[in-house]
Amino acid sequence: MTQASNGPTLPPTEEELSRARLELVVEGPVARVTINCPERRNAMTGRTWTTLAHIGQTLPEDVRIVVISGKGDIFSAGIDLGMFSPEGVDGERSMVSGLADGTSTEAEVQDYIAGLQEGFLWLRRPDLVTIAAVRGHAVGAGFQLALSCDLRVLADDAQLCMKEPALGLVPDLTGTKPLVDIVGVHRAVEICLTARRVGAQEAQALGLAELVVASDELPGAVDDAVAALLATDREAATATKALLQQAAGNTLQQQAAAERGAQVGRLAALARGAAGR
Ligand code: ACO
């Protein structure tokens, strides 16, 4: 999967990014997305996530790596709590008023949430490797955003918290599956239903962080990871990520067949390359 066929073709403008509290810098094969609202602890709105989806739909074809981080000393305080006030936030609709006053049906709200989830789903694309660089708090939607990435590199002050149940909500931004995949259902229940903070060292022990480094070493550690990832063949990396993503849902025989099928494609590509030399 690369670009969506029926989505926007132009990337979000600087104004759209700013209204969505995002920064985007694309340099060759690396796109860096920064949540940029430090005065509200990088809290995010619905517009943040629809714009994230827009970024995913319009990334240049040669982008292989996406790094997501937060401006300043925090990853993200999750959803902007103003989204739950009747008036919403920054001119954006409230999450609750439509249901409260009967102007939105449940189906419409589900469609709205599906649109928000698009901002998280594309981060699993096999042709990309996505990295969350987490400093400080990653709360609620912030934790789910980090969970949507392939790799999590944490500063040693990072704290992950699935706050939603404490607020009367469920985590609905595609975070429950990766959480369970990584820590198992029992630990996931404990983490979510206590809404406690999981520190960086525990996160690493649980598999929620691939790497934990001192805070001032975070940018360098992410750059090292990016360089290592870029050193592999892109097509092989894409095929391998696709294989790994289906492994948990496959039987051994199904996975062996998938490996064969993918390898035939790789061997054919290598043969074409050899013939062209
Ligand atoms: N939405 C809107 N504003 C926020 C949010 C948020 N999620 N989080 C922080 N802010 C604002 C505060 O209101 C405060 O604004 P003010 O300066 O105008 O008073 C400012 O950011 C600083 O917040 P502090 O709480 O003082 O920052 P601190 O560094 O001490 O704490 C922390 C950071 C732990 C993240 C804390 O702000 C917090 O718990 N925020 C709420 C987290 C939350 O419940 N998120 C929703 C989870 S559910 C979901 O995401 C779906």
C-alpha cells in the first residue's frame, strides 16, 4: 500500500498543519511529525488526527521512515479536554454535544470516530517504518499514537498512561490491539483499568519500548535507528514488515506459505536486477 487512490493529493498547508497543532518536515526518505502545542502539553484535537491522516495520504513516495515526537518536554497529554466541553475547542465541534442535543446519530458519531482513527491506522503501512520518540508524558490518545508506531524510543523520563477509563471513555484510537499484542490481555487490563502511569524502565521490560535512553540522547538515538533502518533494501523491508504483521494471525503452515510467496517476489526482483546489470 502506498498512496490512497481517492484521498487528497496535496499535502496539508502550513496553515492547516498549524491549526492541527502539527509540524511536518520531510527530508528525503524521512518525515518528521511533531505535535506542537506545548502550552497545552501537546494536547491534540480531532483536527490533529484528520490532518495526520492527510499527511499519511500525501507523503512523498520516497518517504520510508516517519518519526513522531512532541515539542518540548512532553510527547502528548492526549485529547484536548476542551473537546468534551459543549463549545468544543478552537472552533472544532465538541465530541459530546451532538449526542447530547440529539443532532448527531450514533452512526454519525461512529463515522466521525472512524475518520479520527484514520490518523492512526496508516502508521502501520508496510512500506513505512514509524517511530515514536517519547519524552515525558504520553497520555491517552498520546499513548495510543505511540502504540500505533512500529518502534517506540523512550527517554528515561517517559510515562505512558491509558487514561481513558478514568474519564469514562474507552481507548478508541486503535491502541487496544497493539497494547494487547505487546503485553497480553491481563497486563493490558491492569494498565488500562487502573489508568496508572507506566514508567520508561517498566515499559521497556514489558516490550512497550524498544529502547530507553537518557533524555538528552533521544534525538541521537532516533537518528541512529533511522540510519540503521535506511540501510536495508526498501522492497525487502516492506515485504518483511508485511510478513511479520500477519504472523500472529496465521498458522505456521499459513505463515510458511506467506514466506514462500514473498520470497518468490524478492527472488524475481533480484533476478531482474542481475539481468539488468
Ligand atoms: N487538554 C487541554 N489542556 C491540557 C491538557 C489536555 N489534555 N493537558 C494539559 N493541559 C493544559 C493545562 O490545562 C494547563 O493549562 P493552563 O496553563 O492554561 O492552566 C497546561 O496544559 C499545563 O498543564 P499542567 O497540568 O500544569 O502540566 P503538567 O506538566 O504539570 O502535567 C500532565 C502534565 C500530566 C500531562 C497533565 O497536564 C495532565 O494530566 N493532563 C490531562 C491528561 C488527560 O486527561 N488527557 C486525556 C486522556 S484521554 C484521551 O486522550 C482520549
